[in-house]
Amino acid sequence: MAGARRGLAQAGSAPGVDPRPRDPSRAFRDAGRLVTFARVDAAAVVVSILGLVTLRILVVDSDWIAVVVAMLGVTAGVLASAAVVAPTRPVAAVVLVAIANWGIGIAVTVLVPFALTILPIALLLPVLLAVTWLDRVQMEAMLAATLAVAVVVALAGRLSSGVGLESKAPTWVLVALTVAFIPLCTGLACYVGWQNHRRLSSRARALQESRVRLVAATDRERRRIERDLHDGAQQRLVAVAVRLRVVA
């Protein structure tokens, strides 16, 4: 029986019993996807900066464009910081991405209410990104924050008079911004959704493989315990029979 107890105690530490996937590289791959998103988001902001600078030089003569460019520069810096901290602090990286996207969304909509027509998708990017990184409480806070930011942006877009950039820009510029920005944000959202799908699918496969290993290890341990019990009982019976013969 002592051997059986030892076997039961060791069952949890048998090779393959640990239900967690033993793949250290998985965490780095997941963090790498977060880094990639932060970099792509930052690159999109940089492209927006270049487009606004070109617009300022060639089409619209307004110093407010320089203000928007400065805000976009800060946003790009925050996203770059998110890419740096993502490998070691993914939750902090998600928060930085949210701050960057929401902050620039609110600020630009206050200055240029036209942005309300193209920004809603961008406001959803942080919460889509957060799905596989935050726990339940953190996710609830993220959803509440997303809703609050959406309300602020909607109010700003409808109530703010802006700084008059829409009136100075030709109609074709506004159309071009809409045609370019909406597919860009949609593409980023699709990218995040695809990455979430890959990450959750990877976790599901790892869990299934771990379950198979656990069942196999438990079955091997059960058979070993059965052999120990059978052999131990048989040995004791033989010893008792020998003693009885000696006594007789």
C-alpha cells in the first residue's frame, strides 16, 4: 500500500501530466504579434502625418494642420513605446495602444468634427486587441472605457464647431480621406481578429494535446499502481504461507 500511495503522490508530477503547454516560445510568438500590431498602427500614424504634411504644403494653408501633426507624432511615440514593452508587459502595451488610439480620436474629432465619419472603427481596435490579453475584470474595464470614449467622440463630432479645416479643404480631399482611412482601419481590425483567432486556436490545440498527455500518463500510473498492489499482495501471501509452514 505504501507503494500505491507513493504512486498516487507522484502521478501529478509524471511526465506529460502538467496541463499547461510546455512551449516557452509560444509566449514570445504571442508577444511578437502584439509588437507587430503596435508597429503597424504606428506606421499608419506616420503615413497619416506624411499625408497631412503634403496636404499642408500643397492644398490647405492652415496652422491647425501642424497641431494635428504634432498630436499624431505623440501618438506614434506612444505606439512605439507599446511595441517596446509588449514582450515583457503585454497588458501595459494594450493599455498604451488604447490611450494612443482613443486620445488621438477624441482630439482630432474636437478639432475636425468630420473625423466622426471615419474614426469609429479605429476606436474599436484596442478592445479587439485586448480580447486575448486581459482577464475578466480588465476586459470589463476596457469595454466600459471603449463605450465612454465612443460617447465622447460622438458628442464632439456633433457638438463641436471645430477649427474650420473642413471648410478650407476641397471636397475631393475629404472624399480621399474617407476612402483611404476607412479601409485602413478595417484592415487593422481584420488583422487583429485574425491574430486573435490564431492565438485562441493555438491555445485550444495546446489544451487538447495536454489533455491527451494527462489521460495517457494517468492510465500508465494506474496500471503501475495495480501491478504494485497485485505483486505486493502476492508477496505477502507467499511470506505468510512460508511462515505457517515453518510454524507447522
